[in-house]
Amino acid sequence: MKCKLFLLLSFSLHQKSSSFLINKAPYSATKYPNKTLKNELDSNNENTLTKKEPRPITLPPRFVENLTISIDTPFEVTREGPPLKEELANDNLLKILAEVSNEEDANVLVWKCLGYRYDSQTDSWTADEVFPKWREKYPSPPDFIGVTKVHEREVDEPVKLAIQALSRSVPMEYKQSLKEHLLWYGFSGFKLDELTPNRTRRAQVTNFLLYYREVLFGVSLEELIERRKNKAN
């Protein structure tokens, strides 16, 4: 009998969970890393992604029917500035799981939470506020879900490695954030035969965003460094 399961942000719970490590690394301003993604975002002349119409729901009817809140409105996210409270609200994050948001928009919200900032004057993403260890590994914001929807190894491997790194950044006690925060809104998880790579990565991204909201939202990089020092002592 196939049981429902709440997706964890990482499939490998036996691996050691880690917070973002704080080390100095050289800063490098970067252009938008993916041409397909850049073209999609440039189609909106007001530098905002909030006005796109929601995509048709393609999930199992059970998923939508069980929700206690509406997901009929577009996914909210803007490129410029830090993440906003409304962008991290439960009803907005549910739209990532419900495939109302497209892959590009979900990526943008994660980038902002990681500290990448979009500069409209240079049409580039800067990394000044990114966690140093993450910035060292990813000077350009990576694709976490798979914008191209191409799953050949040479194309999909960077996406796979990026989402694995994001998953590892979430401490073990926050791996069940989907269940903890979204159960009350009717999110009941997926059955095994309903899972796809895209849905799994959307769940991993959403779990990270919930962790970020509960622990890191509104905290400066300097304060996070200080927290880490105190924890080490």
C-alpha cells in the first residue's frame, strides 16, 4: 500500500546537515546566469514577476481539493530588493508546491533569501550579501529546479548539485517544515507515484524557504556571523 509522505528538503537524511559556513571569499558581480531565465524575466517590463497569470493546475485533484486556502492568484515575487514578508507567507509558498509559480519565479525567491540582489541598472545579480561560503561556491545564482526541463545528465547535473547543496544547508530539526507549517492548510503530501523530479525539487525549495523565514528572515549577515561565533564557543 502506497502511503502519503511529506517530502523532506533532502533525500539523504543520513548526510550531515550543515548551516551556511562563514568564510571570506572574493566578491564577483555576475550577469543573469541563464539566458532562458533572463529572457523570461525581461518579458515583464516593470521588473516584477507578480503580474503573470497563474499556470493551470496539473496536480492530482486531491491535492487542490484538500487545500483550505485559495491558490488562484499569481505567485508573488519581485526581482529587486530583499525578500518580503508576503513573499514568504504560507499561501504564497504553497503556490510553489501547487505549480502555480513557474520555475524561474521560485528560483528568484530563493536567490533573494540567499542574499543575491538584482541590479536593474546593470542587469546583473550581485553577491555582496550572500553567505560567504555559498558565494564562494556559487558566485552566480544557480538554478535549483530545472528551468530548461531537460533531464540529460550534462544539463541537469548542475541543478541536481545545487538543490542538494541547498538541502544540506537546512539543519535536521527543520527538515519537516512542510509538515509543520503547511499541514494546517490542507497540504497532505504526495503519493510515491505522484512524485516527479520537478515536484521533489519544488518541495525542497519550499522547505528551505520555510526554514529561512523562521530562522534567518530579517537577520543581517553580520548578526549571523556573530551567532556562529557564539555557537562555536
